[in-house]
Amino acid sequence: MSNKITIEPVTRVEGHGKVTIYMDDQNNVRDSRLHIVEFRGFERFVQGRPYWEMPVLVQRLCGICPVSHHLAAAKALDVIVGAGTGDGLTPVGEKMRRLMHYGQVFQSHVLHFFHLSSPDFLFGIDGDPAIRNIIGVAMHHKDLAVQGVMMRKFGQEVIRLTAGKKIHGTGAIPGGINKNLTIEERDELLKGPDPLNADKMVDWSIAALDFFKDYHKSHAKMLDEFAVFPSNHFSIVRKDGAMDLYHGVLRAVDADGKKILHDVDYQEYDSYIEEEVKNWSYMKFPYLKEYGKEKGWYRVGPLARLNTCDFIPSPLAQKAFEEFKAYTNGKPNNMSLHYHWARLIETLHSAEMIRELLNDPDLQKDDLVVKGKKLQKGVGVLEAPRGTLFHHYEINDNDQITLANLIVSTTNNNEPMNLAVNHTAKAFMNGHTEISEGMMNAVEVAIRAYDPCLSCATHALGKMPLEFTVINQDNKIIDQKSK
Amino acid sequence: MTKSQSAVKLKLTRKIKTMNKKVIATTSLAGCFGCHMSILDIDERILDLIELVEFNKSPIDDIKKFTKQVDIGIIEGGCCNSENVEVLKYFRENCNILISLGECAIMGGLPALRNGIPIEECLKEAYLDGPTVGLNKEKILPNDDELPMLLDNVFPCHEVVKIDYFLPGCPPHADLIWNALVALITGNEMDLPYEVVKFD
Ligand code: SF4
């Protein structure tokens, strides 16, 4: 008898993603699938619209990292309006966008750590579900909750002052930006009353990282042995190999750290990347063309970025990076739960970058926009909080969009998330016929490490309450549990 | 906190001491989670909110099925598939007051740009014709039993169930959400100054 187990985040009715685990007749896991059940169809419905609408329109795919979509679209349109690739903007144009972007990465990483993951660390992954959530954190660890809330607020303020609005702003336009940062606005962020200033944010980022490192000391086995598997790693890096979340060249390394994509120009992304369509998910499966579907898939996001880059260009994060690298003897880190560690190093880096940018007088300059000779095609790529994000647009002579292609960060992590679920399911389900509480929690934790934004590809704000059903071949339910 | 906000808070804490906690539930249908993010943008007031209300089914906690009748249900997003319709009806059955939060819930929002275009064309563009799906020679389209049925159009929530309040914005301003919730919790009139209701 073979069984099928379906896990539906946020129940049968609400989730935008769910997991099915297929069992063979020996009660071993044969296969598992993470289904993404949302479909929007923007590739088609943006056709015919004027190109300059894209940065404000397409960000509405995702309210969790709207700035990433806003900026990736703007970068693609920079190319179209003849302002070049990434480095063609005026200093104020580029730096305002960078500030906006680091504000976004900061708030998103903070949200993930404090609001989503800290309950698992504080109450244990088997902790009482009634308190294992941000409300529990607020009631039992008020200081930590306040830190999380205020750090997120700071990131959102950075976004508001650069983009005009905390969610779905309008700051970036093709060829540049529509406002600079006034001295008053700068001082609000730089010298705001505690805790709302850049210095405090750097300190609190260090504290969050220390919190994680302490946890790691006492839970090394769990963090180091859970959902570990080799993979390629993919991101953009600055031309000199430094971590750069806003602009750079495409690089991939294999599980041993050997470069397999050599710092190439992302305008040509479609000569290196292809996507497989599977009939059981609306989310496609990207892979490196040269290595094919089987071997060419890769991980993206904080862990991958720390594996691809050579160094981090801000001093405190660089120190943390060296420690991170030393843990795996300089080799790529393939441990899924180390995403959390990597994410906190990036949080620190973002706080440092925000402080550095705020001290840069270029932000008060007035030459906001660059224009040149118009082109028909543009590709914009950046590192969103969850990984590499591609936007590709083409236009006609009437300035209407004729083609739009997006590969969002979570899509890039599709295969690894499926594998992480598979590893976890095998570890907990093989030889068992009943769904255990442990297995349900573990699958949840495995998916959450990747911080999937299934909204651009659903990302439940908090936990993913799961419903598990075991179904036999005759479609009869033989076990059902929920948590 | 501005003066008016702290005045509201004061009034609120006085009132709340004399009444039971209201129960709130939230969900995201065909939305982008931006409206939920805007709820979080009430910032430190979220710590007050937790003391004032009890959360039932919501993405911010672990409650998956309604465990009781809920006072206020907040809906983000319209309906683009069969699952969205099911959840919306489930919310209507279990919530005394239902709020459409944001453009998507109120009018369909960005996802409704596909209305008027046959859904096949959207699927074809995404999975068969796009520049990076080169190898989809077998012409595979997502159609598994595990996937909910797509609706031919994206529907605003009030076309599917009765909605009691509409809070506009994309997303609605955090202060609008806060003022509306405070009014509903205390039974006072909503305080809606222009800066809070206007949006781009
Ligand atoms: S109304 Fe705007 S912010 Fe809210 S779900 Fe829709 S697109 Fe997102």
C-alpha cells in the first residue's frame, strides 16, 4: 500500500503553498513535493502598458519585499532609457537607491528573525504552539519583541524617506530617482532619539547575531545536521568579488566552492539560466543551462551569498563573515539552518551600509535622473532579501511593454526547498505509518529556514499551521492530524 | 507617538479595562501581504494591540481553524481561485464583522488586471512562451489535482460575500488600520483625518 501525505500550510483553505509526501509500500518516503498554488499571470497582463508603470506596478506582487521589485524593475528600465546598467546613474541616484535597498533588506531580515524564527529558538521547535509565535515573544520576552519591532520600524523609515512610502513607494524612476535626502531627513535617521538611529541599529544587529551564536553553541547538533545537502550556490557579486546586494555580476560556485559561473553580465541572463515547468506547482524550477536540470539547480539567498562572495565590504560584518567561513574551513556551507546565521550577518552588513550611506554628502545632490538613447530591451537584477531577483522587459516604439519575464528569489530556491522537505520527511517518516508532531514541526522549520516569500511566488507572516493527511491508494484517509 | 495617538491610547486603555477582549482574525487571499505588513507598521502600538485583543486564525499565529466566533475578520486580497472563495466564505461564517482591507480586497487590485484576458493566454505566456522556459518541449502546464482551480476573473470580496467595512489604500495607511480597529474595539466613532484616508 502506498500512502500520500498532504501538508497544507494555513489549512486546506488558506495557504498558497502545500506539501505532499508520497510513501511507498514499505512505509518509506518515495517523494515529496512543495506545491505553490498561487498564479497571477503578470507576464501577460502587463503587456501593452507603458513601461514607466513597471516599478510601481510590479512591486504589488509582493508587499514583503516591494522595494526589491521596485528597484529591479527600475534597473531594467535604466537600460531601456539609455542610462546604462547599474553604474550609469548619477551618484545621488545610485546611492539613494542603495539606501532604500539596504533599508529593505534590514527590515525584511529583522522581520524574519524576530517575528518568525525567534519563537522557535525561544520556545523550542516543539514548544507550545499557543505561545510559539510573535505574540508569545511579546508576552514572555518583551525586550526582544521591542527590539524586533523598533528595528523593523527603522528599516521602514529608511524606506519611507527614500521611496516616499513604507510599502509600495515611488522613489525609483527609469534613469534615477525622484527625490534626494534632505539634511533633516538624514539627521532623523542618523541622530534620531534612541533607539531609532543608525548607531543603535548596528549595536542591536550585533546583539541579534550574538543571540544566535549562543543558541548555536547549545544546539549545534540540530543546526548543523538538519536538512544538510550539497548544492550549487548563486548570487550577484561586485566585480572584485565583494558582497554587493544592489549591483554586480552573476557568479555561481559548486558544493566544493569551485566557480561554475564566472562573473558574467546579467543582461545575458537568459543564456545561462533556464526554468523547468512541473505540472504540480505554479512555481518554476530554474537551473544553470550548462549543467542541466539534474545538476544545474542552485541555492540563493543569505547562505548562498556568503558562499559566493570573497569578502564583505563593511568591517563588522566582515569579521562575522570570517568566523562563518572558518566554521566550514573556507568551504561552502551547505547546512540549511545556517541560513539564519548568514541572514544575521547580512542584517549587520545592511545596518553598517545604511550608516555609511547616511554620512555621504552625495545624497543631498540635485542631479537625479540620467537619460540616453532608448533601447528596446532591459534586464535588471539585484539581490533581494531572499535571493537573486531577475526582471526582464521589452518595449515597442509606442513605449508599451511587449514582454515581461520575472524570476523571483523564492523561485530560485524552489528545488532546494523541495529537497529540504524531502530530507526532513525521510528523517522523520521512514518506517512510520503515523504522522508525528515532530515531523510536522520539522517540515515547518525546514521550509522556514529559506524564508520563502510565497507571496511573490505566500509567505505567512507567522507560522504555517499545517494540516497533514495520509491517504492510501484507494483515496481513503487513514490518518489525519493538524497542529 | 503624536498627541492625537496618545490621546486615543489613553481613552482606549480606560475603556478596555471595563470590557472583554475582542477577537480578531486575518487572512490573505489574492493579495501581496502588503496590507498585513501595513498592520505591522503600527509599530510599537502592536504591543498595545496584543494586550487589547486576542488573535484567532491569522498568519501571525498558529491557529489554523477558527476556535470560536470572532468579532472582527480582516481580509486582504480578492478572489482569484477556488480556494480564495472557500476561505472567504469560511471567514464570513465565523466573523461578526468583516473588513475588506486594501484595494485588492475592495476592487481586485493589481491581480484583476488579468480580467478581460483569457486565463489560457496568461498561462501560455508564463509557462510556454517566456524567454527562459526554452526546454518546455512537452508543453507542461500546472494542472495537478493539488492545485486549486483558477477563476476566469479576479473578484472583489463583496461580490462573493457581504462585507461590512472597506478600508482603502494600497496598502491602507497603518494609522487608518489602527484608528479603524480602535473604533471597532471601543464602539466609538472612527477618527479619520484626511492624511490617513488619502493614498496614491
Ligand atoms: S491592496 Fe496593495 S498592499 Fe494590499 S494586498 Fe493588494 S497590492 Fe498588496
